[in-house]
Amino acid sequence: MKLANQVAIITGAGRNIGEEIAHVLGGEGAAIAVVDLDKTRGDKVASDIVAKGGKAKAYVCDVSKEQDIIDTVTAVVSDFGRIDILVNNAAVSDNKHILDITKEQWDFTIAVTLTAPMLFGKYVAKEMIAAGHGGKMVNTSSTSGFFGRPRSIAYTSAKAGIVNLTRSMAMQLAAYNIRVNCVVPNKIG
């Protein structure tokens, strides 16, 4: 197994792309920290991985809140002893036209979709650096970050930001043997 003895945090892992990532990495031997706002969904994904012989635990985290992110990273290290992989997958779409979106909707979408990956990256990188073993991070962007959408303004802006966030993280963390990449899926239905 390619990822035996490694620990992966996956945000937004309670459904959709995040759930599939959790199953794939778990199937390769990684212990999975299933991070999701919805406890029921997170628990189900973790239970499914464990039922297949893997290791997983669910963590409830509101990624729009820095303290929740700090607490989650601390809990994962306490429970599993290390972090080797971070997949920043959690996101929320505003589905708003620029003439209709409120500042609160904008701020929330940016907090979940762009700020949270930076904060998870920051706190996980500190753990990886302290442990001295490097690591891997993957940020999930979207084709909407390159082409825009007629019915979304904050989400498309955040996903465009993820691309350059990834570039900057990659340059800044390379010296610590932390590799940072970005994936850019299209709409998953």
C-alpha cells in the first residue's frame, strides 16, 4: 500500500469529491481524518473506511472559523501522532449574481473556500515542519476559477484564488520538503 503509516486530513470529506478522496487514500493505507461540518455524514464515511479494514475518524469542523481549524489539526495529531497529507477540499458556492450577493454571503463563501485552505495549510505545515518529515498538500480549485459562471461571483473568485494560493504555498513550503499541488475538477454531478 502506497500510503501505509501515513495520516491524511481531508476537508469536506462527508460527501462528493471529498468522500471519494477519503476512500481512495484509505484504500491505499492512509489513516483518514474525515473533516466535515455534518457529523452524521463524517461519521458514515469514517465508518465505511473502517468497515473496509482501514483507519479513519470523523472530525466536526466549521472551516470558516480559525479556532475550529486549529482544534481539528491539534486533535488529529493527538489521535494519530502525525499528519502527512492535507487535502483542502471543502467549499461552498454562493450561486449569486454580483447585483444580488450580500457582503455576508461573499465573506462566508471566501472564508470557507479560500481562507480555510490557507489556514489549514498554515497549521498543518507547522506540524509537518515540527515533525521534520515533510508532507503533501492538495488544494481543490475548479474550472469555474478560470472561466467564471453567470450565477456565482464569490465562489469563482475564491477558486481562482486557490490557484495562486497553491503556487505561493508551494514556493514557501518547498524548503521544508512539503509539496503543494492543485487539482481543477469540473462540475461533478
